[in-house]
Amino acid sequence: MTKKEDIDEKLGKWNEIFDELTLDAKSLIKDIRDMISYIAFCAMLMLMIGVAAISIAVLRQMEAKYIATSIIVFSIMAGNAYLLIRKWLDFRIRYNRLYSLQNKIESE
């Protein structure tokens, strides 16, 4: 197969994908926004779990080893929450243009 034929075949496959996406673009954009919001929710949930772990250990005046364990749990949760928030910001910036285009098209 020549390079030209290979490119034409790939373009044909991509056109099939784009045709399918254009049929259901509005719900796809909504789904993407919902998934991005879910990432932020998970990050906040992780932070709350970490804070709860420390709070329980401190308020119940547990031994030092339990407080240290709760600090480790908080650190792990806070690290994961940080990564999720960074990913949330990246996605939000990247896909906000898509949402803006949808609003622009609907308002015309």
C-alpha cells in the first residue's frame, strides 16, 4: 500500500468518527463537563477524608502512632487531591473552548 492510500484510508476512518460525533455533539460536551466536575468533587472528597483522619486522631486524643498514621493518610490524600486538581484545571481550560463554541452555536 502506498503512502497516499494509507493516508486516504486513515482519513476515511477519521471521517466516520467525526460523522458520529457531530450527531451527538451536545450530549458529548455535557458528558465531558460532568466528568470534569466529578474530578473536582473527588479531589475535595479526598481532602475531607484526610482532614477527618487527622481530626479523629487528635480529638479522640489517640496515641502518637495513630496521629502519625493519620498524618500519613492526610499526606497521601492531599497529594492525590493536588494531582486531581491539576488535572481538573487542565481539562477545564482545554474543554472550556468546546463549551463556549457550543453556546455560540446555540445562540445563533
